[in-house]
Amino acid sequence: MYVFGNWLAGQGRTAEAVVYLKKALRGNPNDPRPLSTLGGIWNNASKRARQLNTSSSYTDLAMLFYLDEKYLNAVKACEHASSIDPKDPVPHKNR
């Protein structure tokens, strides 16, 4: 699971990577590699959202929060995305 999740992360397919990396952690909680890769994904997504400050970057961040079962943070990220571009229907739908 880790190898495939890490490969997905390297391809920029972060949402899919998170799913496989979480499975790898459940399978072997003592392996630090999945946690390290997940940390990198989170840092990159957070930085990207702050730097770009676009609706889509915060919507992407909201999806990662959702996959990590941090639902309140996902809603807040969608609300922030909506405040950046009120005409973008995606954050409204995702919220």
C-alpha cells in the first residue's frame, strides 16, 4: 500500500494517495514512511492554498480534510473558497 500511495503522491494524485497511505498506516502503524508522506502532502496542500489563494486550491485542501475525516476543517476550507470566488459552484456543493 505504501509504495503505491507514495507513487500516487509523486504523480500529484494526492487524494488517491491519501487513501492508500492511510491503509498502509492501518496495516503497519509502526512504519514511519506513510506518515511522512502524508505530512508532505498536507504541507504542500496548505502552502499551495495560501500562496495561490484561489477557490480551487482551497477546495483541494477541503478534499484532503474530508479524506482525513476532519469534517469541520473541510467545511471551513469550502467556506473560504466560496468567499474567494462566490460564483464557483464547487465549494458550495462540497460543503
